[in-house]
Amino acid sequence: MTTSGGELTGRVADEIRRLRKGHGLQVGDLDARLGPLMRELAGDASVAARRKVLIAEIERLSAELPGDFRTAIRASLALSAETVDEPHFTKRVSWLASHIHHENRTALRRIERAEQRLAELVAAEIQRRRGRFPAAPEGWYIKELKTIFRLDAGIIESEEDRHIVATRENLTEVMAWMDLPGDADQPGADLQAGVRYGGSLLKQEQPSPGHFRFAVRLPGPLVAGEEHRYGLMLRMPRHMLRLPHYLVVPECKCERFGLTIRFDPRRLPRWIRRVEGETVRTFENPRRAGDLLVPDAAGEIYQEFSDLSLHLGYGIQWEPIDWDSGK
């Protein structure tokens, strides 16, 4: 389960797609093609130097992608030696198709997936430059989040204790988010939410498949700098957890996060690992990496995080003993 947003990443992805047209990043009037976020990525470079700086930034960030995605991005934006002089995007797609020995439509899908992954990295870089913790757009930020996530029964339960700080006057409502990736057809009616203390549930909505929002009305208005605590309870059947991880992906300042996951001690995962500051797309399939975690005799794992970076994932990932990524 992932608590996240992603609006910035979507906007970056749109701007990257616009850049692939025609000559790509080799277009004569590049400055007229740049959106505000790609301009921001280029920093304070002059118009004359902006192309060089932007290409360098994209090359640097693309280096974090798998090799096939790097090739797709460099072909799409006319950055590779084989595509730099090709003025038509469709022909660059054909080159990539020949290079990976697939049809053009497969090459185009590869480019689209690579663009999404690159957009996540660009969004994270932009947020880092803006300052790790900008003012919360909703008028508050999270001082501390504590979560207990229970997987030891027939139904999944999540208890959240949220300690927030208001950043504007007369704050009367706050919002919580949750994503359940992996199955676009999950029925939202199976997800039950409630406020345990510190407020009341004003509204629960599902604006898109797998994405849920919860509006919480506070007991009284907060003034700027005032702190408040409230608790959420979420319940859902096991089939709704399609990917085996619990991540928090901050969309505003989050100073501390403590996560307890209680596994069934009779059916412990094959492996469990800590996730700290990673892009969300790395969790489409379980991957064993780094030092592994060992649950205690009760089947519990506890991890703490501090000074979380925006749009990166923090939490725990595991591989169940009955995991099948093809399901």
C-alpha cells in the first residue's frame, strides 16, 4: 500500500512527451518548446546554454534507469549518435524497434514507460532543488506518522497516528491519500475507512482506479503553527493488496515516519527489506536487495525514517511465500 500523489510527475511526463516531437532536443527553437518544469530543470542557464545544460541533466538522470530505458529515452529525444540527426520521431521509433528486435508499437510502449520513469526522477530532482520541505499546499505538514499494518489475519488492517502542524490560519480539514497499485479494477467499496480519534471522516472518494482520498474534519479550526493529532483506521480484504509493500511517498513535508508490519508468524515472507528514498516504479515486482530484515517471534518488523524526501518511497517491501507476479 502506498500513500502518494503524483501530480508533479504527471506534469513532467507531459512536458517530456512534447519534447519528443520532430527533432526532439535538437530542435532549432528549443526554448519555445520547453514547459515550465523542464525550464526549471535547466536552472538559471542562459537561453544560449539551455540546450546543453538540459541535455546534460537528462543524461545524468537517465543514467539511473535500466539500460533499455536509457536507450529508449536517448532515441526518443534524439540524443544518441544513431538518432541525433533524425528529424522525425516516428523514424526514431523505427530505429529503436530494429535495435531491440521488436515491432514499432512495442518500441513506442518502451519509450512511454521510459518517459514515465524519467519523469519520476526529474520530479524528485525539482523538489530537491526547491527545498526538501516547501510549504504544504494543503495548509499543513506531517510532523510524525506512525503506522501499524497488520497482515496476520483474514482482513488487512492499517492503524495510522498522524501528528500534523498547520501552516495557515483557520485550518478545518485535512486530506489523507492511499494508492493500491497493481489492479485497476479493484472495487473501492471493499475499502473501509474511519477516524479513530481527533476528528471525523467527512468524505471518502476514489478519483481514479486504485487511488483513494479521505477528507477529515478537525474538531476545531487550527491557527498557523498549531499542532494536532488524529488517527485513521483502514480495513480491506487481502485480495486488494496486489503488490507486497507498504510505502509512504510524501507530497508535503514529513519529518518522521515509524512503520510496524505484523506478518503471520506461520507464513513469513521469503525475504523482507527496508526501502529508503527510492522511486515508486521500482516496486512493480518484488526485488531482493540490500540488507534483509528479520521479524521477531511475533512476526513483527519495525522501521523508522526521518527527514523524508518528497516523491520518494519509504517503508518495507517483502516477497510472500506464495507470490506470483503473473497473477
